[in-house]
Amino acid sequence: MSASAPDPDAGREQSATEIFGAALGGAARRAGLDPADSSSTHKVVWSAMGGWRGILESVLPSLAFVVLFTVKPDPLILALGVSVGIAAVFTIVRLLQKSPPAAALGGLVAAGAAAALALWTGRGEDNFVPGFITNSLYGSVLLISALVGWSLIGLAVGFLMGEGTAWRSDRRKRRAFFWLGIAWAALFFARLGVQLPLYFAGDVTALGTLKLIMGLPLFAPMIAVTWLVVRALYPRTPSEDVAVES
């Protein structure tokens, strides 16, 4: 019997997985989530949120919209314009300081798209629709990837730690990354479960308030838990600690 020819699709699939995993790992490292680092949990969470600047960039545009819409819902463009304007200021400041503008640019694009939709429909609650889409996509991808055994958390950590997809052969790591993926997916779906009824009820003030409450206040503990689990899975050796100290 002749040997079967190699499947070219298998090589492409592996290459795609490596590229995707490396991209996830790189994004996590840029956000300050490097398990190979010896940083404290507090420092890691703070870095992941972007420090005070990242918190302000994430919170102020939405907060301004909620406050202004509650005080003066008409004209709608006032609350939307101030929200987008604040996001634009953060982006300009980052560009002038030549600091990485990715976070501020992302916030500006999101705020602009949400404002455009709300202006088009004339409904203040539609300012939150892009957020619903984002939460749906993130939650679905994290859930599906965990269920099929290719947790996005595992892919990111695997390439951060230099082991690629080898974690899939370790039952302990695979189980941990499965539950981390489920936990993150639950966070995104919980936001939808709480906020969508308020959207359909047209309660913009309550919707915006809960969006803020279910944002960074829930994101930070999830980052902390993920960091602690990953550090437990990849304990530092004495030689690594000596290398860091020297």
C-alpha cells in the first residue's frame, strides 16, 4: 500500500493557528498581560486597564452621554457630540504625545459609529447597539472556542509562554483554559442579558449606567482571576527569579 500524500490543508490550518495564536499573545503582552513577568496582580490589572488614562478614555465618553441625555435629551446631537468630542480629544492628545493611540482610536471609532447610528434612527438607546454587537461576537467566539477545545485564552497564553499549542496535551491546562473561556463568555453574555431588556424598554439612563457598572468594574476582577490562574499553571522557577533580579 502506498503512503498517502500529505494533506496541504493541514499545514495551512496549523500555520493559521500559529499566526492567530501569536497575534493574540502579542496583543496580551502589549496590554501588560505577560505571565512570564514577575509583576504583581495589582500592577497587571492596572496595566491591562491602561492606567488612569485608559480608565478615563473608556469611561468619560459614555458617562458624558448618559449625564447629558438624562439632563437634556433634546437635541440628541448635544449628548452624542460631547461624547464623540471627548473621545476625539483623547485621541489627539495621544497623537501629540506620540504614545500608542490604539486604545483611544478604538474608542473614537466606536463612539463615532454609535453616534451615527443613534442620529440616523433618532433614538438615544441606539447609541449602545455597537456595544451589543461587540459583546455578542466576543461572547460567542470565546464560548465556541472553549467548547471545541481551542480556547482563545489558551492560544494567547500558549504563545505568550512559548509553548504554542502544546497546552492542549496537558489535561490540567486544557481544563483551566476551558473554564476561563467560559467565564469570559459568561461576562459578555451577562452584559447582554441585563442591558438588552433596558434597550427594548427605551430606558437610556439605566442602560448607560449599567453599561458603565458592567464595564471596567467587572473587567478588572476577570483579568485578576485569569492572571492568577495562568501564573499557577506556569510557576516561575528559581533560576528565572534569579535572572529577573539580576
